[in-house]
Amino acid sequence: MNPIFLNIRIGKTYRLVNYGEKTEFKVLRRISEDNFRAKNTLTLEDFDLADLIQFGRGPDFSIRERTTYNGFQ
């Protein structure tokens, strides 16, 4: 399994930064051991999570779960 995706949980929202590109997405389902189907929270486009890292991880790579406190994100 790809160590990047070890802590990904279905139904949670994440923010990914890679090569300066920032993406917020909600994980919809697991489609393989190393890949998930996700939905961009801004454009509502569905995509495979592996597409975001297909060219490798940049020096600014990070993936963080979005948390809500008191109803605000």
C-alpha cells in the first residue's frame, strides 16, 4: 500500500498541496488498495486520488484532514 494513503478515511475532507497546487476534496470510496475516488469540494468534479500525485511528490507536498470547530472550517 502507498504510505501516503495509510490514514485516508472514507467520508472525510482533506486538503492536499503538491507542486504549489492546492486541492480540497472529500473521499467517496476506495477503488483499489492504493487509490480512492474523491470529489473536489470547490468544483464538485470526481477524480481518482492517484491522479493528484501521478508526477510524484513535490517539496511542498502535504495532505491534511480538514477539521470543523464550532461549525466553522
